[in-house]
Amino acid sequence: MLAYVIGVTLFVAGLCVSLALHEAGHLLSARAFGMRVRRFFVGRGPTVFSFRRGDTEYGLKALPIGGFCEIAGMTTLDDLTEDERPRAMWRHPAWRRTVVMASGAVTHVLLAMAILYGLAVSAGLPNLHPVAEPVVASTTCPATTCPAADAGIRAGDRILAVGATATPLWSDVLAAVQSASGPTAVTVRRGGTTLTLTVDVARVTRGGARVGMIGATAQAPPASLRYGPVDAAGATVAYTGDLFGRTFAQLIAFPQRLPAVVAAIGGAERSPDTPISMVGASRLGGEAAERGLWEVFLLLLASLNLFMAVFNLLPLLPLDGGHIMVIWFERARDALRRLRGLPAAGPIDFTRLYPVTMALVLIGGAVMLLTVTADVVNPIRLS
């Protein structure tokens, strides 16, 4: 139980650090472009302490939940002082404002990639596309004789060719053997030696058809793959891209899976592909730590960071992606006005977007409450 509590605590701490780094991404990019950053705080709630350096107040809040970065002039609802007006965010070019708003999501991606790189060179990355190589795991047959064993094939041999057919994969071995009959040359590599053995391929009936059989089974593909420091970089990029694709697929399927969450709250069996909240993710992190599966713990943390990156870039207010959408709407609108010989219209009036924003906040809050409830009363467990 203690290990579980420690795991949950560490996972929550990891999430808090991730959210704080998200805000730090906004801070660093905004300051790099000369925007006025009023406040940068880690956490929420009452202020524990704060200090001022330059134009910015830095501090720590009592509740270790994320943080915030207050940039002057992010929207037209922001009241600016005279000294803030020249450095207001809305005065900067669209590409700069886009970089500032996207930098939080980029920070999540970089953090996830750092975790995945560490896994790649240590415990290994999960093998998302397992392919059985032509390595023999065993040579056993239900009959009294086994063609593979009788010919001298051993566990650990890599089958290079069956007859004149090269076999880079185990599926190639199966296809070549099933089409063969009688004495057949089989080339194998054993250690550093290449051998050619003659296997008397038996013909058996499978699925109503006569096929060849030698009685050899394949070695299962590895569950995870370890890499050297150089190869790990490319593997990390590829794995991150794969996780991005899975994350997008999960977000697209999100509305369809909400009824299953409601059913789980009512007592139905909880499907492992239903959405989970931070509470559910933390519980899974605790279970992973309790079982000593620290690679699963870190993989969960990396996956959640990628999810937060993608989620924050959705073109919905008040998410970062919503602000980016507004920025480029303004850019497109002003480009059309220039073509008509009209001056730029200036920043969009956010008071007109307020009702839509509040509606999305309420919907998001309801969904979060739903998933948290499901994660408390009927949580997903590590299998």
C-alpha cells in the first residue's frame, strides 16, 4: 500500500511539473520576443511567496496544480497600463503570438521525448509493431517424429532460406514450408555458422488443404526494444510520432466513448479504452509503482504529456489552440480587407467570443467531472 501511495504522489508531482513547465514555455518565448509578462506562478490558490525581477512577479502558490503565465495584452479584454501598451502581446506579428501560444504544447512534447529517450536507452521502448523473425523457439510435433528436430534444427537457429526461397520473416518461413514437400534444403544460421540441413517436409491436412509442416515454432518478438545512445534518438522520434497518431485517434473517438463512461459509473464493466482523468492516470501510475513497473510509470507520464500537447492545441477557447485560431482568423480577415482597399480591423473583440468560451468551459468541466467520477467508483486497472 505504501508503494502505491508513493507512486500516486510521484505521478501527481510529475504532472504538476509538466503543467508548470508548460507555463514556463509561454514565459520564455514571450520574454524572448519582448512581450510584457506580468506574473509567473507555479501552482494555484493562496500565494506562499513571491518576488519581483524586472517587470515580472515570480511566485509559488499553495496548491501544486499547474501554474499560470500572465502576458499583458493577450486579448482585448485585458486592461493595459500606459507602460504596457507598447509591449502588449496583440501588437506583435501573428507568427510571434503563435509561437508564444504553442510553446506550452511544445514543452510537453519535449518533456515526453526526453522521458522516451531515457526509456529507449535503459528499459527499452514498447515494440508497437512486433514482427516475428525467422528464429526457431522450439522443435516439437504432436507425432512421434519431428522433421525439424530429425534434420538437426535447434532452438535459436535463424532460418535464412527454405529451398531457394529467402525467409527474412517467420511468415516467409511458413509460406515456403507449406508449399514444400519431401526432402528440402533449409539454410540456418547458428551462432556465427551458416548450415544447410535437409528437412523431410511432411504433408498434413490443415483447414481442408494439404500443406507442408516441419514442426518448428517461432520465437516470440520482443515486447520492448533497447537502443544505443545514437539509435535511440531516431527511435524516440518514431515512437513519439506513433503516439501522436494514437492520441489523435483517441480524441476523435472521445465523444463516442462517453456513454461507456456513464455506463461504468452505473456499474458496467469499465472498458480500458474509455477516457480517463488525471485521477485515473495517477491511480495507474500508483499501480505501476506498486508492482515495480517503473518503465510503465514513465511511459504513462510521457503519453499523458503528449495528450496534453495535442489537447491544448485544439482550436477551442480558452485552450492555446483557440487563441492561435483567433490570431490567424485576424490575419486572414485583414488580408481580405487589404484586397478590398480597407485598413486592418485590429484585434478581435473577445467579448463577442465570451458566451462560446463559457459554454465550452462548462462542457469541459462536465466531462472532467464525469471522468473523475468514473475513475473513483470504477477505475481502469493495470492488466
